[in-house]
Amino acid sequence: MIKTLLTLMLLVGALLTACGDGDGVQTQQPDAASAPEPEPAPVGRIDRSDVGPAQVISLSLKELDLPAGADKVTPSGAVSDALLKDGQLRFSTPGDTGEDQEAAFEIRSGATTSVRHLLIRSPRPTVVEANDHTPDESPPLPELTIEGLGPDNALTGAPLTFRVKGLSAPDLNDFSRGWITYGRTNTLLVKLKDFWSFNPEDSSLSISGPAMQRILGMLPKGDFALALNLSSRANGKSFTANYYTRVKKADARLSGKLLSQQGDPVSSLAGRKILLEGIHTQMRAVAVLDANGAFAFERVLPDVYFLTLSDLDYPNAIRTSFPIYEDSTQVQVSMVVPPGLGVDTGAKTATKQTPPGSLDARSSVTQDGQGPTARSIPATKRSAPSAPLSAEGVNRAVFSATAVEQDQPVNKKIDFKVPVGTESVGVKITVFSEESLLNPILSASEVEQLIKKYEQSRESPPEKKKYSDSWSYSVVGLPDTDIQLSASGLANKLEYDAQGRMTKTMCVDVAEQTQNAALNISGSVGATNIGDKLLPITTTVELTLECRKPKSSSAKSGRPLDQAIRPA
């Protein structure tokens, strides 16, 4: 009884305290059920078709309709690392899986949170497509699986099995056909029916290991189309379906290492990512550095490649380019990490002194143990060091990389200080190739005549050569601009002016950044003269102080003063 009374008294006391007894301060606790729910974060999509696997991407917060003062980003899905810097959302994408990948970014600006979704498109999808020519109301064709393909649909010599999902034991042996063709010209290379056998137990078609070895011996290295026409007419029932996928034959192994400027292995970046990008093949892969700064990629196709250290603070600044030729099986690449780009190259190299007059380590490539063929080039054609080239001193600097020697990457670091109180910085980027002067620039009427010629002859226009000189540049430290300050590509994919130059210029407002401190601009320029004529290629970045801003210039973004860069 006493216990019951005590319980009632406690309950009454609690009610008086909650409602107020006339003498105390009245407080009211909000009902959790009636409290307003927090507003959901705005969700949108980043509509960019040019974002692919194995890349460091920089996107303008302004273009994404996000606050310039955003201070935190949390990636999820396919992307695991992201950074907000210089008015940009920066992130690195994963390697190509053969399928599109979805990523999301939660971006916070104070108490405001926004979410952006991004689709990372696979440039080399590995899916098996069914060509269905039946009426729309017909059921979809059953799925075909191909067992025995390696990563990226590589033909490895392992047995292949073609199996139609859910198909009830039709006899596919008599009327089915299969081909491997060269995709660009549709040239027939292999008739699969000559090599496969039919298994009636599960209605599958199989090619044995020895037969696959024979097929590999018939194929060159490269990308191919594999097409199947499966058909059965047994027991009064018919089944017909066409399937298509992409396969490749590649046996080159690419191995590499990161070196300090003194030539020692970089031992401090274990776990960091190296990104591989093939220009023509669109191969995109990611490797992880080990404790000795080494990395490797398997089954790489012949092509021109860019290798990039994934670094969001200095996007695409540590990069090199090189070819892999058709007859190469073992390719070794070294990539030098210059000082001053925020990368600790390890305690061993930090204490080592470079002897006076010695040369810095340079990026290099060997194929099957052999370096590129030496060239006899006049001294005037050889590369010049990056240095301020103006009598005006600190007001102008030119950073230039000229590649002459075959397949020898040339990379130069950008290092430029913008003093306190500077209002603007001018940027002029130039790619100059003397080889472009050998190719006449056609008028619009001449181009139209060539198109008509090929249409009448039903011939394909000649493809641009695969092994072309490469160029790259990355300017880091300027506030976000309307023009990309990081790019790379091949010389034969650019349109040049009559002087053989591709040029773009801009004026960037830096008044806010230099109000209380100097601004450091860094980055790199690069060029590689790849397996062609002796004529050099040069990539140049020129930086000047106090450029002339156009009247339409935004207070916080650079505007192009003159732009003559047009992707071919």
C-alpha cells in the first residue's frame, strides 16, 4: 500500500513540475511526435557524359549550383575519395568494371546539405547484348552467359562455354553460327562453329582449351566483336536469337615505379592509386602502389597511354605518357615525382643531396628490355629548361616541355608566386607541333568534297594514326575558372591554326586570394614524341601578372580572352 502511494505521489509531482505549480518557472517539453521533421537535403544529378573511370575530375561548384563556400564533402558509391578546393569538387573515379557505376556526393555548407548523384559510364562495356527483332509484345530473348572470359572480356586461352539461360535443351548444333570479327572493318577472323562442340545435357556450346589456343594464334592483338546466331528447329519448335559482345586479345604486362627527382623509389605512397588511360582503346584501369612505389597492369592493349598519380590537391600534375606497341609483351615505365607538389617522397630521398651538375631523374619507358631508338637531332631542337624568359622578371614566366627523342617523356614543373595585392593572373597555354604544318588545313568546300568522295566510293576515310605525339598540362592553385586548367591528349586529335599551334588564353581574378597572402601556382607541362617523325612537340604554359580583364568578366571566375582549342 505504501509503495503504491509513493508511486502516485511521484507521478503527481512529475505532472506539477511539467505543467507548473504557480510558483515555479513553467517549461514545456516538445512532443517528439509533433516536432517538425528536418527538411530533406536537395538532391540533383551531375549531368556529365565525359566523366569516365580511372580519372581525376575537377568540377566547378558554381556549375553544380552549389555554394562556393561549401566546406565538407562525403562521397559514397563508386567514389571513395573527394575534396573541396579552389571552388571545385574534386574526386578520382575507380577502374572500369565493364558496367556503368553510380556515385553520390553529400556536400555541406554550414547547416545546408546537398546531394549530387553521378553516373560513371563504362567506355568498354562487357555486357552481352541480345539483338531482338521480334514484335514489341513478344517476350524478351533469354540471357546468354559466356563462361571463361578474363577481366575486360579478355580471351585468355581458357575454355569458353556459351549457355542460354532457361533454355530447355534445344539442339543448337546444326543451325547455330558464331564469328569473331575485327570491329572497325567487320573483317571475319574466326568461325567459331569450326571449334565448338554441343552439349545436349544443358544445351551449351563449348570451345576447349586447346581449341582456344588455336583461336588465339589466329588473332592479332586488339579489340574484336564476338557475334552468335543461335538457332534450333527440333521437334517442330524453332528458336532463333542473335547475341553480341566485345572481346580482346592482349598479353602485354605494364609494370612501373615512382621515383624521386634523385632517382630513388618513392616509398611513402603505399596504398595510393595510379590511373591508366588508353586514348584509342579507352582502357581505364587503377593499380595500387606498394611499399616500394611499384605498380602493375595486366593484359594491356597496344595504344598510347597516360599514367597519372591520383592526387586531389594537385590534380593531374604528376603524369606521364608513353606508347605500347603491337609486338611488346613486357613494358616498364618510371614516373618521376618532382619536389614541391606536396608529396613526401620518403625519408631516404629527403636526406640525400644531389651532386652539383648532376641531372634530375626523368620518366622513361622500355619495351621488352629495350629502350627507344636514339635519334640524331640538332642541338637547337632539343628541349629547353623551364625558366622565366622575360626581362620583366617576376611579372612573367614561361614553363615549357619540348619532346624530341623518341618515346622519352618530358615533364616540367610549374612554380610561380603571385604577390600579395595582385588583382589578376593571365594564363596562356600552347601546344605546338611542327608536324601539323605538314598537314594542310582544308577549307569547308574541300572537306565537303572529300566527304562526297568517300560516300560515292563507299570507303571509310583513313583513320588518324594511333601512335601520335602526346601533350598534357595542369595548372594548380588558381580559383575556379570557366576554362579547364588540366587537360591531355594526342597531337593528331587537335585542330591547329596556320602556325601549327593550339592556343587558349584567359584572365583570372585573384584579388580575393591575394588579399592577405601570396598565391602559389604549381602544376606541370608534359610532352612525348611518340614513334613518328623527328619533328618535336612542345607544351607551354605562360603566366603573367595583371592581365587585362574583359568587361564581362565575373568577379570570381576567369573568362577566355581568346580561345582556339577545338577538339577534333
